[in-house]
Amino acid sequence: MANYQETARGVLDAVGGPSNVQSVTHCMTRLRFVLKDFGIPQDEEVKKVNGVLGIARSGGQYQVIIGTTVPKVYDEILKLGSFDAAAQPEPTNENVEEKKKLTPKEVGKEIIGYMASCMTPLIPVMLAGGLFSSINAIFGPGMLKLYTEESNLYQLFQMLYHAAYYFMPILIGVNGAKKLNVNTMLGAYVGCILIAPELIAMADAQATFTVFGIPCMLNNYSQTAIPAMLSVFAMSLIYKGLKKVIPDILTTVFTPFLTMLITTPIALCLLAPLGSIVGGLISGGLAAFGQHTGFLGVAVIAAVWEFLVMGGMHLALMMPMLASYFETGVMSGPLVSGNFATWACFGVALGAALRLKNREEKSTSFGFFVSGILGGITEPTLYGLCLQHTRCFIGMVVGGFLGGAYAGIVDLKGYLITSPNFLSILSYTGGSTGNLINGIIGSVIALVAAAVVTYFFGFTKQELQK
């Protein structure tokens, strides 16, 4: 039986004792220390502590990898060090040993790190929501037909699925504010503004709206990630700036008020619509590219499709595609690209599940695969796996490209709009038997290629060893 107190004592001693600890928190698998002197811990000595799987130094934190028992070790550390859990501040980057040069590589790492911090805590939520959708896909009217869409069970599981994804801007707002060391409820407030019922109603009605006279491009930001990430980042800068200039006697009331007063027009009129504006330009260019470049266009769109999904840009590309389908009843060329990008995502999760050695990461990746291939949910793989292990994006791109290339070469056609899970192969029925077979082959190519590339090239040696 694991001795959590022994592990906690060993770790605490190895990092320099309670006197060297400024704060300590934990995530799903790691203790995260902010230390007064980062030069004290000797990594090899920390690794020798029974129960420690590895260490990492990142973002001003000394991270000790424990695994799934980390909450119990954390509780023991609080007792041994006489730390107050409620008083532990969120780690900041102010304690980094030395300032890093803002090279393009470092800027890119900081951006990815911020996005990962916004999304990683949502992994349990996304997994649970995706599996509820998977249950409906298997046992509901789409496959086994054990209950109908009108049944209470079907509606309950759909509600649980949508609850996990619809309110994503709010959940991201909380995580983003934590990462940026500002009030988490203000981060949630930013997310709430993006999906306020009045805003969504006006967006659905295609109404016109201004914020303090500034024209606002109205969009439905539910189930999106990038708008909230950008808006919370802007809010954090405004909040910290106001905290410095507003007198202490007034800051409790006026700092939150003025922060939201200034943030709201910036978020609604500039940052949140930015993804839609950029997405429209990118999607329009991709649509034209796909129509005039044969199989290569199908392959390229399939390769980059999930990046468009992450930015909410895929909707702009889907609109002209769906309009064409409604007119002709047939999807071909770039119209079928998204399916192979989805199958490539399934392959990435499968390859990671087979390759990763850490038991928790392995089981989590397998959960991503199940929620994807059964429920058609790719967000857990994109945000929970690929943002953590960025090399996994290579497998996604290669798998999507090869599957899309095959579809373009054989002139694959789709005839039905189906669920984006394993049932998507049914979209190729309605034509010849050969068309259905080609659709299955293309899907398998995307999955297998992505899994193989992820298995061999998706992780660094350090990521595999931890």
C-alpha cells in the first residue's frame, strides 16, 4: 500500500523544505510548486523519492509528477508544511529563475501553454460529455434503436452532452483567469457575456447591434474556445492595469466594474469576432482551392480541417458546402474532407493510447478514442492530447491528408449527412457499392496513418519517460 506521507515528506525535503515553498497546488497528475529559490532542488534527488514519476520545470513552477494519487500526496504536504489550502495562490510566472528572451519559439510556446492551461482541466468534462453522446449514438435511434429521440433517456443524455460543450466559454474563462492570475469569477463573467441569451438571440435573428456606438459582429459563441481565450487575455491586462492605478479604498467596487466596462467592447467588437473574420477569409480561400485542385485540394482541406475546428472557422467553410449539397444531393471533392480529418483524430488518440507508458495518460487517451469513434467528439483529442503533446498534430495532419487524397483520387461521393463518428461511413451509401468500399478504405487509411505516425513520432523521449 502506498505511503502518501512518506512520499510527501520526501518531496518536501527535496525541494528545500517548507521555508522554500512560496505556494503549492496540484493538477491531475502533478504537484506544482512555486519556490523561493529554484536552485535548491536537485532533480535527480527528487526523482529518487518513492512515488515520484518525474519532474518538470515550466512556467515558473517546479512540477513533481506523481500520477493519479497526487491529491492524497498534496493533502499530506499541506499537513507537513502547515500550509493553508485556501490560502495557496495561483502560481504565476513572476518567480522564473531568469527572464526568457521573447523569441518566436518562446512566444509560440507561451501561446500553446496558455491554450493548454485553458483546456486541460476540462478533459474530464469533455470525456464525460462525449461518452453520453456515444451512448446515444450506439443505443439510440441511430444504431441499436433501444430508445427513440423522444424518450426521456435520450433527451437526458443529450442534455448532459450539451451541458459539457455549450458552456465551454465560461469554463475556459475560469481556467484562463487562473493561468493569468486574475480573479477567476471575472474570467467566468467574460465567458457568460459571450453566450448571454440576448446576444445569441440577436445573432440568430441576424440583428444589428452596437456597443457604445461601435458596430458589433454578432455570432453564437457557444461551444467555442478561441473567442473566450482571447477575451480573457485582454481582460487580464485591463484588470492588472486598473489594479495599479485605482486607490485601495475604491478598488473592490471599481476595478471589476471598469474592467468589464472596457473589456466588453474589445471582446464583442474585436477579439471574439476575429476568429469568424479570419475564418471567413481562410475558408473562402480553401473552398476555392479545393474546387480547382482536384485530389490535392481534398487532401489539404482534410489535413487542416481540425485546426479550423479549433478556431471555429470550419463553419464558414461548411456553409457553401451544405448549400451545394442541398441543391445537388451529392457531396464530393472538398465536401467530404471533414470526415477524414475526424478519422485521423480517432487515429491520433488510438496511437497515443498504444504508445504512452504513463498509466493515466494511456487510459485517458483510450477514453478520447472511445468518445471520438463512438460519439464523434474530437475536442478531447484536440485540446486534451494534441495541445499537451504538440507532435501529435503531425499524425492528425498526415492521416487527414492521406485519407483525403485517396477520396479525391477515387472521386468519392457522399449522399447522406450522418453523425461524425464511425457511422459517418454510412454517408457513402446511396451510390455504388464501390463508392461505399472506397469510403471505408479512405477512413481506415486516415485512422491507421494517424495512429502509426503518432505512435512513432508523436512524443519526445522525455514525454514517454515521465
